[in-house]
Amino acid sequence: MKRHDRSHTPAGRWVKSTRWSLLKAPQNQTVSQLATLWDVQQANQRLYRAFLLKEQLRLLYHLPDPDLAPAHLDAWLTWATRSRLKPFVRLARTLRTHRDGILAAIRLGLSNGRLEALNSKIRLISHRAFGFHSADPLIALVYLCCAGITIQLPR
């Protein structure tokens, strides 16, 4: 997109319009987004290969049987390493070092979604706490909002 002067040229606008087609899972795309994806396949093989790599890695967490995960991950790591796309080669190297932890998370069904939600909530609370004179009121507010404490107020 930078090569095409961002979105100020027709080519730049075309690249920008492909963003949502590349980010969404294929089963959630509209007909026009699927058509855009087909255009990407025809116009930019490297970008389409990156999309396919992303989708295959995403599917790793949605396999019907967790016992299929090691073979799927190993196949993906081989494909990513040979893809000649530097970010995916680097990602494959990183994932290979954490392979056992990734497979354990898939086998056990672990996710960090709740932790990320809690972090977002605490970040929002800390924005509300600007102007407090010390950290104690902030900590009290975090406990109040995140601990599940229900305080009955007098009427």
C-alpha cells in the first residue's frame, strides 16, 4: 500500500479494499469479499499465500479432534518455513520453539481470552483513576470492579 501512495491512487485504493477480505475467515465473508479474495489470488500470489498460511494456522485451533493438531502444526511449520515470506519464516521459527506448549493448549482447550478481558477492564479502570493521589484508590477500584463483589447500598 505504501508503494501505491497509500489510498490516493486506484492501485492504493484496491489494496486498501482487500483488507477486510484478508482478515475475515472465508466462511464469514460476503460474496463481494470472496470476489475480492479471488482478485487477490490473481493479482498478488505472495499476499494470497500469506492469507492461506494465516487461515491454516487459525484452523489449527478449530480442529474437530485435538489428536490431529501435531500433524497439522508440523505441516504448517514446514509450509511456512518454505514459503519464502520472511514474517512467516520468523513466525514458524518462534512457533517451533513453543511447539509443546501450543499443542498442550490445544489438547487442554486453554485460552487467554479471560485474561485479556481482565487486562482490558483494568486498563479502562486505570483511565478512570487519573487524578487519584496514590495507587491505593486505583487498587481498591480494581477490586471493586473485578472481584465480583456486590455491595448493597442503603435506600
